Amino acid sequence: MSYFRKGDYVGIKKDEIILRGLKANNLKNLDLNIKKEQITVFTGLSGSGKSSVVFDTLATESRRQMTLNYPLYVRNQMPRYERPQADLMQNLSPVVVVEQKPIGGNSRSTVGTYIDIDPLIRLLFSRIGNPPVESATDFSTQSSFGRCPKCSGFGKVVSPDVNKLIDFDKSLKDYAVQFKPLSPSGWQGRWMITGGLFDPDKKIKDYSPEAYNLLIYGPPEGEKVYAPFHTKNGPQPHEWDGLLPRFIRLYINRDVSKLKQVTQDDVLAMSSHRDCPTCNGSGLNPQVLACKINDLNIAQYNQLELIELLKELTKITDPLGKSIATQAIPLVKQLIDLGLNYLSLSRKMGTLSGGEAQRVKIARHLGSSLNNLTYIFDEPSAGLHPEEVNLLINMLQTIKNQYNTVIVIEHDLSVIKEADEIIEMGPGAGVSGGEVIYQGKLDDLKKTPTAASLQHQLMINQSPRQSQASFNITHANHII
């Protein structure tokens, strides 16, 4: 239910977002009209109330009203939004919010999965790849057939690192074993101390070769060694298999997510990992990797720079393959147009810089054919090079020209100058903010902090100091 004051509906235009009596956070009973199908930039000091208007009120209420259209059982599975503190919120559109928050997802999340190109590439290989692999799902590491049998689709072979697992300057009793479940705090560590196979007071570096090998690797192949394990029923013989074999069996070749005392991060902290030799780090079955299009398998496709991938997609002439490639090409072009031509589909999302991640988020939404939406951007220029800001501005204009409303929180003067309307919050921050101190065109902006910034001329040092020293980097080679 929308609450409103008498006379609020008088003179309301359907092409404007109407906000009345906004009180979220530091907003002082604010009234605002925001025109649709234009670029509106909110600016002002940090803490002046920009986010309170845009995110805590406008975006939250739009999302809340959208969820009300779903059946109750669906709503129970969706995020819940409280109605913002406001008297009236009218003529809202569905919102698409692009925030500065890091992109979520697990360690397998890549550029290709995030912008939904991967399903098209898998479909392409299943239809025209040779030798054929009929199911598109089999080109995924999530498939029981498609995943590499050696690394289970992870792409890395994880093995315990004895130098991380053991502090050789300590004894077993002094916690030489760094992994908690195998240290004296756990039953396995106490068994090593009391079982009689090892001297619990001697530093590991002082062990004889025979004792060291038995501790680390276990008995020679074909032999078995037992040590008494003390229980409430007395000592019971228990087989000792070596620290590394035990670590592999219990914590690497096992789903540790079901264990209470150990996490995956705990195991990885004691391990080293390298590309799986069976799949060369792709995580895919050799049969899947044997399927190729123009001498490239799907892993090689995913590792191409986007500009090279575009060339490969345009080379496809098979009628069925061409119809699939035609759907993927616009998605690739969107990333290239945003200056991301050097990325690949296999690039992990967690390795992207802030500016790169921001543009990938934007590209994800550019392919939508929906219009009459409200796009909200939170400082989209953050982390961008000045040349990339121009690409961003072109993208904002493209979204607006598709009959959408664009609302931007921004401090970058280049973006502010492109706004159809500027709304400056202030005059101060916190309790001193929460008011609109200016709303209008750039030409009329005169006596506000933003106006002062626009008029400020940078002083260029005409006599920069000369460099006195340098250093060289040679043979650098690191592939992400």
C-alpha cells in the first residue's frame, strides 16, 4: 500500500518517478521528481544521502513491489524487502542495479559463465565439433562424463606439502604437525605420541631416516605396521599408514564439507596444487578435449582472447553452427566494446580488477531486449582509465536510447557532464546532509561543491624531476 498526502496526485506525470516524504537514514522528508528515459546523475559529498535515495528507497521499493507479483511460495524463497520510509513512491519501473560489490560465485566462476556465453559454446561444440560428443552438458566440468577423471573437474591436482604440514624444528609433542586434526589436539596426534612408533620429544629434523620415512610416508609397500591405540576398553592395535598417505586419504580424497572440524581452506593451506597433467588444467575429459572446431578444442576456445574468439566464431560456415555462433557474437562484442578484448571466457571472475568486474557486470545487462527499465549504477567509473570512462559514457547513452531510465551515483566529472539532469545532495554529510541542494541542468549549476569541482583547473608541473635510477624485469611469465 502506498501512503500519500492530500494533493500528492495533483500534476503527477507518468513519465516521472515521484518520491515524496523520503526519510530513510539522514533524508529530511525529501520530495523528488526524477524524469524517465534520461541520464540522471546523483552527486555530492560522501554521506550526503545519495545512496539513501537511490538504493535504500527507490531500488528497494521497486524490488519489493516486483516480488509482490509472485505467488507466496515463490516469495518465501526470494529476498525480503521492507517498505522504505516514505509517504509516496509512484511510477516506479523494474530496476537493474549494478553495484560496486565484488562479484559473488564460487572458485569455478568465469567470465564465460557469468555472462552466459558458456552454454552457447558448449552447444556449438556438441553440434559441429569433430569427433562428435553429442550432449552439450558433457562439455562441462559439472558433467559426470565431461569432467576429468584425474582431478574431478577441478583442473588442479592437490597434494600435501610436507614443508607446510611439518615444522621440522619441533617435536610431535610440541605440535610439529601443523594440521590441527593430526596434531596433539586431535586423537590421531595423541596416538602418534603414545603409540610407541615415534619419539614424541625428539625434533623431527633429528629423526633417523628410517623413523622419518615411517612417520611421513608410512611403511614400505607391502608391509604393515601397527601401534596400540588407547581406548576406554584398553589398547587396541591400529594400522599406521604415514602422515602424507593419511592426509590424502582422509582430507583430499574425501568431501571435507561434511566434516565438522576441518574446512576446504584448512586442507588447501597444507597443500600445493599444479595443473592436472591429464587435462592440462581444463578440468575436462580427454574425450571431450579431442572434439574440435577448426583445430581448436573447447578449452582452447575458452582461453582465446575475446578479439581472437570473435574471429573464430565468424569463421564458422556450417549452417547449424553459424546459427549458434550468431547468438554468441553479440555477447562477445559487448565485452570488446567495453574495452575488455584482452580477457578470455576462462578468466576467473575473482581475478578481475574492480574496473574490469564493473564492466563485465554492465555487459551482462546490455544484451537484454527489455526496455522501460531503471538502470542504477554505483560509481561505475571507479577504477577505470580515462579512456575507458568514454566507453562507459557511450554505454550509458546506449541504455538510455533503448527507452530506459539511467540513474548514476558518480563523482567523476566526465560522467557528470554527460548527465541530462544533475541532482546534488548535501549540503554536508551525515546529519548535515539529506537535502537536495541542486536539481537541474549542468549549465545552471553555479554555487555548489560540484560546481566548484567542475570549475577547478589542475596545475601541471612544468618542471618534473628526472628519474635517478631504474630496475629491469626479464623473462616475466605468469598466466592467470
